[in-house]
Amino acid sequence: MKNTIILIAIALVSLTGYAQSDKNKPEKVTKYVTTFPNGEEAITIIETSNSNILKLTSADNFYKYEILELANHEMVHKSNNTGKICEIDKSKLEDGNYTLKVYTSDFIITSDITIMDKEKEAISIIN
């Protein structure tokens, strides 16, 4: 009987410890970089696992960005911008492959991206 009680107590302590560690799971931050042909950073996307926001940073000021369907180049989302930084709400985008275009006064930075939902914790840049 004592062994059974001890076994149950150990099981409960183990389950409680597991549940608490899951609540305190650290935030995963992933950084993706697209570079110019000379190797300098062109655009950077920072994704946080606990957020639907993607932070887009450009080496130069950009006045707008566009997200297009990769297959047919139809516009999915666009926004005007001032400066080098903006935030994109990825919850407005379905999972899939897209082309991201960032417009500066001198050039257009283009990168193909894949967006997956938060549970899959992934966005990838395909250069």
C-alpha cells in the first residue's frame, strides 16, 4: 500500500512539474536575412513564436511593401511605410508561399517566403 501511495505521489509531482515547465516555455525568436549580391543585409524578418507579428527591417528606408501569391503574382497584402522598419500581421495571411517585395527609392528588394501557422512555428525565406 505504501508503495502505491509513493508511486502516485511521484506521478503527480512529475505531472505538475511538466505542466509548469510548459507554461514557462521561453519565447522562440527567429531571424531571417536576405542579402544583396555583395553580401550586405538587404532585409531582415524577425519572428517571435508567441506572436502573429513579423518585424520587417530594411537596410534602406522603404516606402511600401507588397506580398504576392508566388504562383500567380496576385496581390495578397500591401502597406505603405516610412522609415526602415514595419510590422506585418501574419494572421491575415494563409499558410503558403509568397513573394515579398520591399520598395526603396533606388531599388526593389524581392524575396520568396513561406508562412506557416503559429503552431508550426515557421517562416522561411527562399532565396
